[in-house]
Amino acid sequence: MSTVTVQPPMPTRRKVFKADAVERGVVPILKDEYKIFDVGEATCPEDQLVAPGNSFICIVEVGGVDKSVKITAKSDDGEYKVGQPR
């Protein structure tokens, strides 16, 4: 009789966005691409999945008012699209 030991599959690590990195990236995009000059700080949620099509909302101060900005992952490499503030 022989015994075979089978290792359980290694859990796959999910890639997630670092909130502080997205926060730093959103502000210049709003200023440079959307030409919104009264942009303050951004606040984004932690641990959002890096997967094409996944989206989440960051809160960005625009003209002293908090606005929602939709962030949509474009690739598995961490590229993302920044929507218009609403």
C-alpha cells in the first residue's frame, strides 16, 4: 500500500489597489485632464480589487464640496479610469 500526500492548492493572492496611491493619482487627473482647478483631497476605500471592470467610488473635495468620483479598473496591472466628479 502506498500513500500520496496532496498539498491543498495555495490560495491565490488578490491584487488590490492601495487607497493612498489612488488618492494621490486621482487629484492630478482631475486637474490636468478634466481641467478642474479647485480640487482638494481625495479619500478612497481600501482593498479594492484590481480586475478589469471593477469599480468603486472615491470622495473628492471640489470647490469645498465633497463629490463622488467613480474609479474603474482597466487592467490587471493596476491601470484605472477616473470618472467625472458628481
